[in-house]
Amino acid sequence: IELKLEVQAKLGSIGNVLDTTPEPNSEEEISTSREIQALGAAFEGAYSQNSWTFKLQSGIATGDSEGSYLGVRDGSNTIEPEGISQSEAEAYRKNQTYEQYIFHQDYFADVILFREAVGAITNTVFLRPSVVYQFGEGANRYTIEGGVMPAWALAPESTPGKSRSFGVEADLKFKYSPSENLNLVWTMAGLKPGAALAASEGADAPAALVSTQLDLFIKF
């Protein structure tokens, strides 16, 4: 049995931020201070019996509920981008608490959803159970792994579809290891996007996405 757990909280405050001045005709007072309250956690567990291994990977990352800050490639959740309307800019200015936690982009739990569509694990809670089967003797070893990962948004207001479900992703991996220093891995994955990834609130979810890749790993 193998169990791993990592929890990180980002807590702090900023006395003054830029670009919080209201419009000239506005009488609204906008605070220039901000609070930082973000939380992230990751869990990995594995149980092995003979040639079989049963795994569970899960994680949680808080998101901002005040604006449209889905991913790590969409811009800033602190300073409004140029060219947006006054009403859109006010959503940034009124965001008094920064709650979005973003996992390091080298932490992988999937193939498509967070790695490609969102850019990193953020604003979510996810579960990925998987099964691994190994066979072969000596230098020639083979590994087959299959997993399924549903994911939900913690702050649905910050998704394009304003919904909770990110969808479900399934993947299948075949690994051939002719030696301890050489691994050939073929990965296939499919994502059924949820309503959170729709273009707008009430719109249909995008069509299913499929990915395949072949990787060669050499250990020196």
C-alpha cells in the first residue's frame, strides 16, 4: 500500500493594487487592498496484489467566484485586461479576495482536460481511479493502465458555461520496457466535456475530444 498527500494554502494580503481607480463619473469607492485565500491539495494512493495495482488520484484547487478566470492562459484575475467594457472591468475591481489556486503545470492527472484545455489543475475537485496490469519476464516488461477521471468546478461562476461539471475523461496506456533505461509509452485518451466548458451559459457542451500520443523515455 502506498499513500501520498500534499496540502498547500496561500494566505496573505496586499495593501495596494494597481488599476482600481473608478470611472470619473462614478461615486463608488473601490478598495485598493486585497486578500489572498487559496487552497490546493493532492492525494495519490496505490494497492498492489501480484501483477495488479489499483490506484486512486484526487485533488482539489480553489477558484475565484467573482469573475471569468477559468484557466491559466486566460489572463489575469487581478488587473482587468485592456479593451473590455466598464461593467466587465468592475468585476475585476470588485474582486477583493484572490482565491484561485493553480497547480504546477508539471503535475499531471490527465491528458486533455487540465493539461491542454485549461492549462493546469485549478478551480476543481477531481477523482481518477485506475487499474494497472503488468506482465512479462526479464528485460521485456509490459504494462497496461486504464483510468477514468470526472472533474467538477468549485466556482462554476468562473467557467464559460457557468456550470459545475467539467466532464469526464478516460485514458488507456500501453508501456513496453525492453530495459530499465528505456520505456515506450502509447497513450490514448478521450474527453466528454461538461457544461462548464460550453461557450456560454445555457449553450451546448463541446463535442468529445480524442487524443493519442507515442512517447519514448530514455534514462541516462
